[in-house]
Amino acid sequence: MKSDNLAMHHEDIGEKVGEFYGTDIRAVSSSAVELRELDDMQQRVRMSFGLDSAPIELFPGETLTDNIIRRTTTAEAVGEAFYEDKPHMSFEESISGLQAPDYWDDYEARRA
């Protein structure tokens, strides 16, 4: 007899896709479950060797504040200025400073 116990994180369980005799059937992200299991296994192996957990890599624009990774480029960091209405500009005004590209001339010169 084989007993298959499936233990997963609540974030890997999706929305309801059906029902079976009064019990909800929910979608599951199997790749997310596998990745979470691999990550858990790696953390357990590191702990068994007495190693610290893997360091956190911060991306550009991120800071670590009170054990929370925050983006410094979001509305939270910019503040009220993020929500201010920008002055409306017509299409002609928005392209007024553009110049015609000259790469076609360069392309034709190299082709010859």
C-alpha cells in the first residue's frame, strides 16, 4: 500500500476549480511546490553542516528595513509627489525635440 502525503504552503494553492461531493477542488502550482521543497532541503542541509543560511541578495533600488526588503523607487519611497497629476502634453509637443534618425544613411553607406 502506498500513502502519498502532500504537504504544501498555502501560497501554492490556487483558486477553486471544481467540487467533489461537497469538497472544493483547488488548483495547485506544482512547480512552486517543487521549488519550495528544494529550497527547504537546501536550508536543512546548510544547517546540518553548521553553515548560515544563504545571504539575501538585494537588487538595485532595494533596501533592507526592519527585516523587510523595500523598493526605494516605489510610491512608498517617493511619497505624495508620485500621485500628483502630470501636466497634459499634446502629441506634437511630446515629439517636438526629436530629430530624424540618420541610421538609414549609415546603413546605405556601409552596404555600398
